[in-house]
Amino acid sequence: MSLDSATLGLAFLLLCGVLGLLLIFSWVLNRNVQALAWWGAAFCLVPFGMGLVSLGLTSPGPRVLLVSNAVMALVGGILYAGCRVFNGRSRTVLVALPGAAVWVLLFPVIQHSFPARLFVASMIAGVYAALSVWELWRHARHRLVSQKLAIVLLALLAAFYVFRSLLGFLSTGIGWVDVLALRWSSNLGLFLLLFIPALAFVFLSMAKEQVEYEHKQAALVDPLTGVPNRRAFFRHAAGLLRRLGDRPATCFLFDLDNFKKINDRFGHEIGDHILTIFGKVLAEHLPVGSFARMGGEEFAAIVSLPRNRVEPLADDIRRAFAAEARIVLGQQVHGTVSVGCATAIGATAHQLVHDADDALYQAKAAGRNAVVLAAE
């Protein structure tokens, strides 16, 4: 079957433009995923970078070769910058420019040698693809399924460009392989027509999966303090108790003393700040994810801890909070916390919370700012 290279080239350029516009449109619909705008811009630049040069409709002069390949180097840089933006990293503009700068600097030396130009252009694209792989693998904020697929596709693209960079100097003797060294060929066009839509689809899937992940996380986090909420607490507790088996688990139940009076006297800004301070104190003393805000001024934690180590830890938290909440936003608040603790083997999370609540009631009755352990 014979495929017209010019037709494939035109289809490829139009496809890149359409996919770029779709990515940008997706970003307009969801401005939180800014990487879509970067990736969309990269796809939209491809028709300008390749254009008549790759289609071979004219004999490109030095200026056309300089500009078109500089744009394609910029495309690779923008794709890499988009991966950095997706991971919440900075210096995105700066990392997109070096490839184009390298091409412009080397062009006076390589402009009369097609193998040299092919080598430099392909290596720039390959390095950017490899950097994108490293970025998505090493600095991923979340382990998304679609992100792993993007890593595979970008790794294949990096390998393709490295292989193509060598074809200008080496000949394999295999016709359909050697034509990849041309500016444009049917083989190259067919490969890119299959590859580029797959890459764009994966980028869209990454954005969708990240938004869904963030929504799920938001449903498990208290918006004021930034610590897990009641739902997250019981989810974590169920998993922890299941893993512990016949080992002891301890539930801490914390209640900030006289919180309503503090709110009434100093205002809700002070009250909110006190809640945030206590969340910070818990984060400094307890494992990540083991504690949560249960509602109002009440917090809870379930950890793997034997009974003889419970009271010292609870007392450390009580003392640390009293020190942090003595003066809040310039006001002498003198905030304190009462703690009820319960340790058991084989109990459910609700049973532990119930026992810790009984102990908390005793701590409140004893005058507050105290730690009480439930009976074994």
C-alpha cells in the first residue's frame, strides 16, 4: 500500500493544531490544571515549526531552517515545562528556552550539513522528552495511572529521537528505517499520526485523573486546619486496626477547653487560629494521617501504641499546645486541651472512640487541661 507523504504531512499538521486547541479548550474549562495550556500551546506550535520544511513543498533556505527548527526545539521545551507545571514546580519559562537557544547558537556551524542538523535537532527533542520522563517519574505529586502511561510514551519518544539522530550518519540498510532520517516520509508521518493523538489523550487523562484525585482528597480534609476530617479518620483507623491484628491500638480524643468562651471573648479569628495551632501540634507529635478534626473543637487520633507509652505522649501534646496557645495573634488566650485515651486489642474504631470519650469526660470533670486513661 502506497501512502502519500505530503497528504500524511498535511493531516499531521492539522491534527496537531486541532489537538492543541482541544487541550487549550480543556484548560479554559478547568483553569486549575494549567499544564493543559502549556501542552496545548506546544501542539499548536508544531504546524508553525514543521510547516513547509517537513512537507518538502519548497527548498528551505537558511532562515527557514533556523526559525522552523528553533520553534520545534521550543515545542519540546514547552512540553517539558508543562510536565513541571503539572507537578507544581517552578521556573517553567526558563526550562523551555535552552533547546531553542542551543539550536540558534549552533546553526551557523551546522547549517550546511543535513546530518549535523538532524543530529542536533533530534537530540534536543530527545533530551526534552527524557527530561519530561524524569519529571513525571521523579517529581510526581500523586501516583496516577495515566501518568505512568505518559512516562512510557515519552520514553518511547525519547528513544525514537535518539535513534533518529544517528540515522543521518549511519545507514541500517533497512529502507523503511533509513527513511526516518528524511525531513518527512510516509513512515514518519504514519508513526506520528498514531503517536501524537495517543500522547494528547494521555495528557487529558492525566488532568482528569488529577482533578478527581484532588476532589477526593478535599472530601477527606478539614478546610480550616488542613488535617484529615472525621471520614478520613475512620477510614484510616479501620485500615490500621485491620493491620495491627493482636497488637494494641490507642485512641486519643482531644477537646479544646472553653473554646466557645474563647470565641465569644476574642472573636472567631482567634478561635480559628487556635484550631490551626492544635492541628500543627498534632502533626508534630503523631504519624501523618493518624489524627483528624472530628468537628468543632474536638480532635482524635488512633495509633499503634502500648498502654505504658500513652500518657507521656498525651501529656507532651497537652504541654506543647499550652505553650503555643498561650498568646495568639497578640492576645493572651492561654488555651489548653483535655485528653481522653483508650487502649485495646481487637477493638473497633468506634469502640475505642467511645472509651476515649468516657475518659475525656472524666478529664473535663477533673478541671480540664488534663490527661485521663480509660480503664483496661
